[in-house]
Amino acid sequence: MAISDLHVAYPENREIVQGLRPESEDDWLIVAGDVGEFFADIEWALRLLAERFAKVIWSPGNHELWTVRDDPVRARGVERYRMLVDMCRSIGVVTPEDPYVVYDGPGGPVTVAPLFTLYDYTFRPPDLSKEEAMAWAQETGIVCTDEFVLHPDPHPTRDAWCRARLRETEIRLDSRDPDLPTVLINHWPLTRHPTEVLRYPQFAQWCGSVETADWHVRYNAAAVVYGHLHIPRTTWHDGVRFEEVSLGYPRERRMYGFDGAKALRCVLPAADGGRA
């Protein structure tokens, strides 16, 4: 099962999370980022889910990495991420820093690979430089809050941190068991195709990296799970199933008539009874 973008600071979302339960005692749960902004809220939600599901696998989103004014945890950048990893390990939640686990249930066996890649502003129009794309976003008022509260320390920029994460992640993926397919989990979409339906195309530059465009093929993905866009849907690329599994904000669910109580998405087995 999978879900992302829980945003538990919203009371409606917190209530939905409190109601999430597995269908069987063997169900695993993927949480693909943006649990919340406050360290205590993130721990509350992941601990609750870890007590209910046989295994919980977490990939961080941008909101977990924010250092917001009212959060007593003042850590920034890599230090904050490391604190989140340590917290997850203390409650038995699998992180991108842990050995990949193998799911051997219906639709398996597959290597379940939580990733943390960030973004490098390359999901922008090809005729614009990074500076021009940022100016375009600023002119239209579509600027991601990350620019103010997601600090890359000790890296000089968020895209520099992204490049470091990409190299580290490739090394880990290259060392996996090549005989098993994978379920790749990342908060940000691995290809830019999902961003083509964004209402505000300026936002795409905060949504991923062109460097991951072939990972679903290169790493033999049975499925790719992501969030961030708050556009829950299933798409196919190169014969691989991509699942956007966001719960999203209450106002979005009301606008689109999305029942948050049914937000859990089945990743495996595939709906047709086989692998994607």
C-alpha cells in the first residue's frame, strides 16, 4: 500500500491518518514524503502507522526538510535529514539510508527502494536558464516555499545537495540484487511527464531532476511511487506503472471530490494481478 503528502498539520488530514489501517496483518505501507513540517508531527504519524502496518517505508519530502519558525527542532539541511532518519530507525521505519528490503508478498519478490533525490531546477522550459526560470516564477508569484525554509546546509545550494544525493543514490541502486525488479519510491517524480498537467507550470522546476528520467528502466522498476504534485493518478511510461499517491490538502479534496478515507493505493499486486 502507499500514500504521501499527509500534511498532518491540517486537522482533517490528521483525522484521516488516525483512520488508516491495513487490510491484513501482512500489509506494508509506503509513505512517500510530506508527512508534515513539525518534527513532532512527523514522528507522531510515522509511529502510529508503524504500530499498525507490518512494515513502513518512508522517503522524505520537502516539507519534512523545512525549518519553520515554530518548530522547536531548529536543525537545518543535512542535519535535519539525519535527525529524521535516526527518529525513523528508532521506531522501525525504513529510510533511504537503510538497506533495501525485499517484499515477498503478492506481486513480489521485489526490492523496495526508498529514495531521496531532491530537485535541481531542471524541470524548467528548455529555452530558459535557471535564473530566467526563477525570474518567471517570481514575476507570476509562483515561488515554492522551499526557497525560504528548506536550507541545504552544508551544501551551498539545493541543487548542489540534489547532485550529491543523485550520485549517492545511483551507487546504492547499482549495488542492489540485479535479478529482482524494484519498487522505486521518491517524493518527487522521477520523470518530468507528470508535471505537464500542473496548473502552474512555473512550479515544475521544484519537482525533480532530468537526471532520473531513465531510472524506471535502468533499475527494472515494477512500479514507481511518488507524490508532491497532489494529483493522485496512475500513468504508464515505457511500460512501467507510475503511482502518484498524494492525500493532499483538504481544499483540494473538496474541489475534486476526492475521498481521503480511500487514499491508500495498492502498489502490489498490480490491479491486473501481475506486475506492471
